[in-house]
Amino acid sequence: MTHVKWLSSISVVGEPFRGYQQAKSYHVRFTEDEQGEPAQRMLPRSLMVPPGNPEFPDRIRHARPGSHTLEGRAWSGFGAIDRVEVSVDGGATWEDAELGEPVSPYAWRGWRYEWQAESGEHELCCRATDAGGNTQPSAPEWNVGGYCNNAVQRVSVVVA
């Protein structure tokens, strides 16, 4: 099962578990009629803690000009994280973030990036690349259930 919250026991079985989530739900398919492939591994993903304060309901962040440390985590089910990049211009250009020490090949890996924020509107993005060469895409690949969405995170920030 996925999203186990409170584990109280483990049962070993000789064949794949065929509960509803595994047999029917968590499949990448492009039409309602096809079975599709089961979602089995996490694609590379990175997320950041955005700077500044949020404004609801539009979720735009507000920050002051100057130095801001952007921090986040990256992970992949296909191997260790080799690289995290950050864009402060909506993905037009990318720079490498500083990676934290790896804990294990499949554990998340911390990263940080120093941003010199100038007045104006910015779209901050982060993307990860794993040891297998898999990199987060700019936009998600559409599928019926929306599974395996690992598109680049985008955060709007107004600096004033």
C-alpha cells in the first residue's frame, strides 16, 4: 500500500499484492480504457522553501531586496541526486545549487542557493537530476490520473 501512516505489522507474500491502489488506481495511462503501467518509482523531484511571506489566495510571495538563501530537498527513485539547479527568471537560465552531503542513494538530499534579489517580479524554479541522468521536466506529462508529476516547482515572488 502507499501512504502508510502507522505501521503495525508486515506480512511477507509470495506474489505481488493486488489491492485496489496497486491493481487499478496508481497506473500511468493516457485513456480511460487502457490498463497502463503501474507507477513504481519516484521520478526525480526537488522542492524549495520559498523566501518571503505568502499572500493568499494567489500564493504570491513578497520579499525584500537583498540576499536570500533558497533551500530545499531533492530525491529520486532512480538513484542518487547528482545535481540541483535553480532559476530566478522562470526557467530562462539555470545555475547550480550547492548540494548537501548524501545520506544514501535513495534518501532526499538537501540543497541551497544564495539569491541576490532585485526589485521586481520573479519566478523561482528548481530542478533535480539523478545519477541515471533523469531530470525534472519544465511541464508535467499529462496522464489520466495525473500520476508521476515531477514538473519543475514554480514560485512567484514580488521583491520590493
